[in-house]
Amino acid sequence: MIHEVLPVGMLQCNCSVLGDPETAEAIVVDPGDDISAIEEILSKHGLMVKMIVITHAHIDHIGGAAKLKASTGAPVYMNENDVWLYEQLDMQAGWRGMETPERTEIDVPLRDGQKLTLGAVEIFAMHTPGHTQGSSCLYIPRESTLIAGDTLFRDSIGRTDLPGGDGKKILQSIHSKLLTLPEDTAVTCGHGQNTTIGREKKRNPFLNRL
């Protein structure tokens, strides 16, 4: 499976481009901005976008979804608990001093345990509330990979002081869903460096606060 990660936008959100070489299908996760750079990766591998998946509705993760949908026709998937937050995109833009990007409809609710497919690869959605009410991760067992959005970071966890955040819930989500994955699972974080589940179990100073 192709998995390219590129930091996009002013907050350098890690956008993932997942591709299947056999079918030329692609899933784009968190196209926050810099859609032309995302499209260059798609073109390089000869991929067509099958779906756009949003881990949560903060502007740095969803800001480019409407533009990517317009250029590809691919449906947008997001947990419906974050729709209210997406509807406040103008307020989020105001926090950052940026123009409000175009909004799009959320075509498919992303539900806990939902199975997505990319060629022969199975990808499972995990609802991990805490950073936002609808925060979700994607687990790819065959690749031993977790796309964690802003739920889990290297040596840290997602902030919970913004609307919809809940410090107790994010720790419950991490302990009950993420730390139960195999320790060699590679974690693509929403920002910054990659990590592994095993490393965060041993070294993350935030995970003993439950």
C-alpha cells in the first residue's frame, strides 16, 4: 500500500494519501490545505480518490475538503458528532486570522468500527472522542498502522481546551482503543513526528493521568 504523508497548511497538519497500486484507488485523510500538493502526489502515483476521510472538524484538518471534493468528486466521511463544529468554520477561521474556506456537505457519517476498503486492504474507523466530540482514528491492521488525527501524539495527546474537548474522554479513548493495539503499530500523528503504540505506552507522560 502507498502511504505518503505531507504537512499542509499554516499549522502543518499531517495529511495522509493512501493508495492501492492494483486498483489505483486512493483515500485522502485530513486534506486541511495545500490541495495542489496533494493532487501532485495523486498524479505521481496515478491514483483516483475514492473517499476523503476527516479525523475531526478543526479547520487545519478539514479546511481543504470542499476543494478536494470539487476536483475529484469523492465523498467526504466524518463522524457526525463533529458536524456542529464544522458548521462553525468561520469562527475557527477567526481564531487563526485566516479567511473562511468553502464548506461542503458531509456525505457519509464515519462510525465506530466502520470498515473502509482500499483494494484488498481493510481500514477500520475508531471513534476516539476527547480532542473533539467526533474525533476518530483509522487503523490498518495489514499495514500495522494507525492514523491518529489529533488524539495521540509522540510524547503528548490532543489538546482539550477548545469547544467540544474533554480531558477525561481523550484519556479513556486512548487507553481503551489505542493502547490495546499491538505495540509495534506505527502511529501517524495529526502533527509532528510519527511514533509507535509501544513507545507511547512506555514514554508518554500524559497517559498516567486517567
